[in-house]
Amino acid sequence: MSVFESKRSQSVLFRVALGLGVVSVTVALGLFAYLGTFTRFLADDYCDTVTVNSGPILQVVIHWYETTSDRFSNLLFVALSEFLFPHNVEILPVIVIFLWTAALTWLVYEIRRTIRWRWHFVLDFFLAASLAFFAILQAPNRFQTIYWRSAMATHFAPLLYLTAFAALLLVLICRNESRYPAVWIGFLCFIIAFFGGGFSEPPDAVLIVASALALASVGIGVKGELRRPALILLGWTLAGGLLALLVMALSPGNLTRSQVHRPDFINLVYNTVLYSGLFVSDTFLTLPLPTLFSIVIPFFLFYGIFASLSSISPANIRTLLIIMTAIPILAFALIVAGFAPSVYGQAFPAERARFIGCLLMTAALMIEGACFGIILAQWKLRWLSMTTTLAMILLAISALYPLRTAWAVVQNKRPFYSFWSAVWDYRQTQIIADKSKGEKDIVMFRMYSIEGVGELQSDPKSWINVCAANYYGVHSISAP
């Protein structure tokens, strides 16, 4: 779309408010990352580590695909994490949260460059970090989704991967303005999309629907020099996502899963839309404050930026109104796409499978708040200076919400997480000590389950116990 150029306000009050916001959201994300340092090996982590260390990784992935699971990229993620940080899963949440925030910042920066808006890079970071904070805050099961590596590899890592890919895609489209991209560039997008879809079905479904909607939008609404490269590279991206879905659907490993009744197409569509609607309404009802602040922070921010500028054209106002109308519809369509695989396989999506919905909903609310702030800023009232000052004061107050909330989460979770990790470390020390004495059938105490993740059982033939025994290199482990 044809947009106006903007720049950040030069007022001291704006800089103070933005500075407070940057510090607040940065520390808040740091606190969330700090909680991740208390995670340890759990359930599937033992199995995954043993699997990726059992031979050449490509051979392992193929065997995994043929016998265990259709998801092929998440095992590559586990292998990479084991290669970089062997047996140190407590480091991984810190790294992934940092990289995801960086990828979101890159994406915001590339979107701004594409639509030719101008402001300081700090604002890109603030918007991206705020999106990351609100999504993590509202994650239905933060421990499983963000901190537990096995679930992270399926539901969080693909969002990091696809966020960075979206930013790269914008770079490639802009650099090939008004010309056909080279075939190798299209094939690169195809390969990246293929492996991005291979993490699990929900992110792949979102990738496919988002690519298709973007293709349709560019085909209908874009007439400039970016049209040609966008259509070609989005086409390659869509093809990569579709191939990933086909490969997962044809996996022989699917035969090893329990056979459940699959809904027919009509019931699948009905239930997916119903569950998506329930998810959205439940988020509004159970998380009113995060929902409110994810709207008001960008509202005050963009009102303060655009209130001091000259009025934008009526055509741009209409464009913003169209965006405000389209965003909720598009976000809901993508939430439906992300929920559909879970509804097909198990009815209402598990908590960790809803994280992609949290991200999409938060992004939609922030965009709505920003657009509303821009539109309201066009009302050049006589007391404009006073309203702008008030907006900056409210922005400064609102910007402290992430810090206050993250600190409350740490105060609530840290005592149990710290105690649990200390007990886990002691148990591992005991297992290693028993093994060093020559014991092969180890009997160890059972720990409390943390955030619903499976624990060692009394039966040494339980799959978690078998994987843990293989991980420690003993014959069996039981935890009466």
C-alpha cells in the first residue's frame, strides 16, 4: 500500500516514556528467560537426546520419520541444541527467547522499511519485545511451551524459525524489486519453508494459510514494482509448506500412533471454528489486563508519534480502516488454521498447541491499537498539546506493566522451580554415583511432576524410565 512517512516525536516526554518501555520490557523478558534456567531433562528429553546421539543425524532423522513421528525438523532442532549445548537444556530457553526477540525486531524493521516508514530502530525493538512479552505472558502453559525442550521444539522453535524467515522473505522481495528473482532464491524460500513446516502440523498449517492469503492479497491489491517478486517468492514458500504437510501426512511413523476416531470434514471445520472462538473469548475473559495493555501501549505510542505530524491523506485513513477491519478476520483465520491439526488429532488443542494462537491474537490486538492511535491522532483538537502530553504520561505508566507483571510471575514461580531443580540435580548426582559403584538396576525416589510434564514411574518398563535408563547408560531405573 502507499503509505506516509513518519518519524518519532522529538519531545523529551516521548523519549522518557519510550525509554521506560524499552527497559521495562527488556528486563521482563530477561526475567522470563531466568525462569527457564530451572528446567531440566524431562520425559521426552531423555528419549530425544539418546536418539540424536545414536548415529549420523540424517540417518537418525530418516529412521525417526519411518518408525516414530512424522515431524522431522524438531529432531534437527534437538540435535543442534545438543551439539551447541550438550546436556544443558537450562541454557536453551534463554537463547531461544533472545533469538526470537531479535527475529521479531528484524521482522518489524523489514516491515517498516517495506512500507517506507521512518523512525528510530529502538522503536522497532520496543514493538517486537512487547509482542514477545505479551505472547509469553499469556502462554497457556509457559513451562511446557517455552522451557521444556521437547515441547519447545514443536511449538516455540518453529515460531522463531518462521519469524526470521518472514523477515528474510521481505528482504528478498525488496531486493528483487521490479524483476524476476533468480531460481536459486525461489528454491531457497522453498527449502526454508519446507523445513519450517516440518517442526509440526500447527505451524505448517499457519504457514500454508498465511502464504496463500498473502499471495491473494498481493495478486489483488499490489500493483507496484514489488508485485512480481512477491508473487513468485510467496509461491515458492507456499509450495514448500504444502510439501512439508504432504511428507508429514505420508510418514510411516503415523502408523505407530494410537488409532482414534477422526472427525469428518464438516465436523472438523465446525469444531475448529468453535474451539478457536472459545479460545479467543476465554482469553478476553481470563486475561483482561494483558489483553488491555497489549492494545493501549501501541495506542498511546502511535498517538504520540502522529499527533505532532501533519495530517495524513484521506486515502491513507481509508487504508488504515481497511487494515483494522481485515486484521481480526485474518488473525482468526490463522488461529483456525493453527488449531485444525490438533482438532483433527485430539479435539481441543493442548495447552502448548495454543501458543501460536496467543501470538496471533496479541499481534492483532497490537496492530489494532496502533492503527486506532494513528487515526485518533488526526483529530487536531484545540487542546492537542495537552492530549499528547497525557498520552505520553499514560504510555510511561503503561510501559511499566511488563516489568511489574514479570516480577510477580518470578515471585510466584521461582520458589517451586528452584526447589524442584535442586532436587533434580541431587537425584542425578545419586544416579551417577550409583552407576559408578557398578549398579545397573537403579532405584531412585520419584519427584513431583512440574507443570504437567511426565516423571519417572515405579515401573522400570515405563517409556520414560526406559529412556532415562538409556540416557544414563544403566539397565533400568525405577522410582517407587
